[in-house]
Amino acid sequence: MTDHRIALIPGDGIGAEVLPPAVAVLDRVGARHGVTFRYDEFDWSCTRYLAEGAMMPADGLDRIRHHDAILLGAVGWPGVPDHVSLWGLLIPIRRQFRQYVNLRPIRVFEGVPTPVLGAVPGMDFVVVRENVEGEYSEVGGRFNRGFPDEMAVQEAIFTRPGVTRILDYAFDLAATRRGHVTSATKSNGIVHTMPFWDELVVEAGARHPNVEWRQEHIDALVAKVVLDPSRFDVIVGSNLFGDILSDLAAAVAGSIGIAPAGNIDPSGEFPSMFEPVHGSAPDIAGQGVANPLGAIWSASMMLDHLGHPEAGAEVLAAVTAVLANSPVRTRDLGGTASTDEFTTAVLDTLPPPR
Ligand code: NAI
Ligand code: MG
């Protein structure tokens, strides 16, 4: 038996509704593969912020540092500014745990209607987003607050090691897939950081002669993701470009509710964190109708990361089969199923215990 200790952070809104399905799936598939999970749950959230003035306790990171992985629902709630909830919980975890890769696979499942013509089943790509530097930096400030000449400056930080390691990750990943990398750039408009990024892409390409690559300006690239998404294999982008691209791609694939993400420290020194791409969805929270697929797929990615790729693949196969062979799907995918009904269908479709 392999035993994993998992930190569970349900967070806010539907975050708390989609994590139990992910846990149920993990326990079921784990039992088949001789893997057990022990969960420690943390109430870090906007609810906690409103009661105690902080999203997590001062020693929060120390409490989860030695877990094997973190599974997070979503954070954010009306009444707490989004930058407070994000910078009080998610960003510290990503940065302090050196989770420099944000991995976001996207695919169109058979049986899921997509709003986009070219997004046929077969669209299957991964956005590799730089996760700890770039445009989301703390360097900068506000000046002349409250005066007519008030101003704000925010510096984008691109370091050679930071860009190189995310590019190498993307090229290595492409080598295990269809062997193609698209680099998101904007070196025609952003004249310092983006030409630097492009130069490092050329270097990464030379280190990976088995992988083809091209670069696209982000504005043209987003149009192609809508018009012809099947052409992409791995798209690598900076923190900002990768963030926007992956939400767009999830919508192209049918719903933001299906998209998963891994925040990964490839060195293994710190725990990696897996979470659906979507937020807390206050508009549907409490109704039991949230799509748990994004959270379940995130759990499947966690299985891959923890060294159980067969178990991870079984989870994805079960989800795929439910969508292809049954009408059971949540409202965001045009169905009528509740969160529980969809979860039950996935559990019933998983292979039986051995
Ligand atoms: P959102 O992803 O929460 O919701 C956008 C739309 O998609 C809503 O109409 C929602 O009902 C729908 N939706 C999202 N997930 C769904 C699911 N699993 N099943 C069915 N429908 C789903 O994004 P929004 O509204 O911009 O943000 C709400 C809150 O969540 C904010 O406080 C925001 O800061 C936070 N947020 C947190 C994230 C995280 O924890 N990683 C990511 C994105 C937003
Ligand atoms: Mg986002």
C-alpha cells in the first residue's frame, strides 16, 4: 500500500461543493490501485477572512509544507476584494512552494456541445503557464494617491532561469505528446521582456531538436484558439498570457467548469497544488448544481503527479465515458444533473475494485 497525505482546502462557494466529488473518486480509484489517501482539511477562505482577518493563519504554509499534495476548490467571495483573497492564499502557496508550472490541459469531450465550430472532439492541448513571475509581480507602487496626477506602476519581471525552466518544461512535455510547442508572445508591442522571452524560446528549441515550435503574437493566437483549436499541442505563455489563454480555451471546450489545473513544483521539494480553473461561482453556489468535472480532472492530474498515472487515466476514461455514453451532465453542459448525480455516474463507471 502507498499512503499519501493530502491537504484539502475547499475554500469558498462551489469550491466546497466540488471537492467532495474529487475525494470520492480518489478514494474509489485508489482502493483499486493499492493507494490510500489521508486528508487534512483546512477552512482557509473568505469566510475565515471575514471572521479572523486573514485567509489563512500566519503559520499556514508550514502546516501544509510536508503534505504530498494540496487539493483546492476555489477562493473568492463578494465582500472580500479579489486581490485580497488571491494574494492572501493562492499566490503565497504558488510562490512559497515554488510551483512555477501552471499546467492546464484542455480537451473537447465527445458528447459535450462546444460554442465553437472548429472545436471538434480531437481538440486536445495543454497550456503551460509560467506561474511565479512575469506580469503578476509585486514590484511597483502607487504614487500621488488621491491627487489628479495619481499614478500606478507595475513592473513585469522576466528572469533567465524563470523563463528557461518553464520553456524546458513545455518542450519536454511536447516531446511526450505530439511534439509541437506554440509560444505566446507580444514582442511587437512589448519591447523589452517579450523579445527576451523570444530569444530564450530559440535557445529552448535548440535544446529540443525533436520538438517543432512556432511563436504567435497573443492577439492573433487567441483568435486561432477560437477558430482552429485542434491545431495546438502545447502552448507556453507568461503568467498573464497563460492565464487568459487557458480560461478562453476552457470556454471553447464547452465550459469553464470542466477545466483542471496543476500548480507544480517539478523539483518535488514542495507539495504541488491541484485545483479546478473555475472560481467560487457565487451565482450558483449552494444549489448543488456545480460541475465537479474540473475538480475530478484535477484529482486525476494529482494521481499522475504522485506517480499513479494508470489510476489517473482511469478517472479521465470514466468521465469521458459518462459524457459520451449517457445524458448525465450538469447544467453548464446543457444537462439537468446535479453535482451528486454526475459524481455518482462517474463512480459507477470506474472499473470495479480488484
Ligand atoms: P467563476 O469561475 O466563479 O464563474 C464564472 C461563471 O462560470 C459563472 O457564471 C459560474 O456560475 C460558472 N461556473 C464556474 N464554475 C462552474 C462549475 N464548476 N459548474 C458550473 N458553472 C460554473 O468566475 P468569477 O465569477 O469571475 O469569480 C467568482 C469568484 O471566484 C471571484 O471572487 C474570483 O476572484 C474567484 N476566482 C477564484 C479562482 C480560484 O480560486 N482559482 C479562479 C477564478 C475566480
Ligand atoms: Mg484565471
